[in-house]
Amino acid sequence: MARGLLLVLSGPSGVGKTTIAHELLRRFGGHFSVSCTTRAPATGEREGVDYRFISEAEFARMVDADAFLEHALVFGRSSYGTPRSEVDASLAAGELVVLDIDVQGAEQVHARVPDMLGVFILPPHEEALLDRLRQRGRDDEAAIQRRFAEARREMDRARNNGVYDSFVVNDDLSGAIEHVAELVAARLGRVSTHAH
């Protein structure tokens, strides 16, 4: 059985990663890896769909058991991690698995799965990113500036860490989707023959 493909999508908040991921899964099949988190569900989030909500103790047990492909304490509050067993099972079954994770997580995954396909989604320009952060209406201006500075650091780190195979500018969503789909098709073409 041909091995599947692990696609790691990263990029600043609001850059369109989730939309791109869902369209790729619609085209190629496979699944979106659901992360574990120790935080409480936000309004409208569903267990097992958006995240798996687990206790700090369970998270620590999984870290000790090396059960995560990657994990991190985010903003010093909650822990997040990608469970390893189902990713491994899906790859062994020849499927596409999509992870939407940050640069630090992508570096951890790359160390364990060097043949992953890393794609970093960029905003058309930095001002567009700032506009998107403001339009979300979730944060005050100080928090927006903090998130913006963090996003710029992430983009710089991504450009220099050797983890990403491609940088795709999302100035046109359908164009960005096509670009990433071509990258996935090229890689799957070498390891698998099924396409939808």
C-alpha cells in the first residue's frame, strides 16, 4: 500500500487555511487531524470535530507516552497537541492527512515526518493581515498589535527554518486553493493513484 501524504498548513490567523484545507479534503479525500486541547470549548465548538477537549492530566499522560506528533503550550494558557496514532494509521492507509498548525508545531512534525509537505499560507501583504485581525472583532487594539507582531515573527521563522516546501500568497482564494491542490496532486501522484 502506498504511503499517504501528511500536509502541514501554517500561516497567520485569518489567512484562509481552514477554507483551503476543507477544499483539498473534498477533492482528494483523507481527513483533517483533530488536535487535543486542554482549554474549554468555545461557543459552537464540537468535541471530536473542532478539537478533542481533554484534561491537563490526560494531556501530560499523552506527552509522557510520546502520543503526540507535536504539542505546545500556547500563549502560556492551554496545551494543544496532534495525536500521533490516527495520523500514522491514515498515512499507512495511503490517505491525505491535513494538519493546521503553527510554525513551532510544523518544526516538530518535520523532525518526525521528514517527507511531509509543508505549505505556508501568506496574506497578500502585511496590511491585509492587520485588517483581517481587526475585522474579526475579537481583540482590542493592543491585542491586535501583539498578534500582528507574533504573525510577523512566525512568517520570518517559516521563511528560514527549512520546513516549508512552498509559500502560497492568498490574494485570491480560488487561486491559492489551486496552487496548493497542484502541490498535493504532484506529491500524491508519486505515492498514490487515487484522486476524486
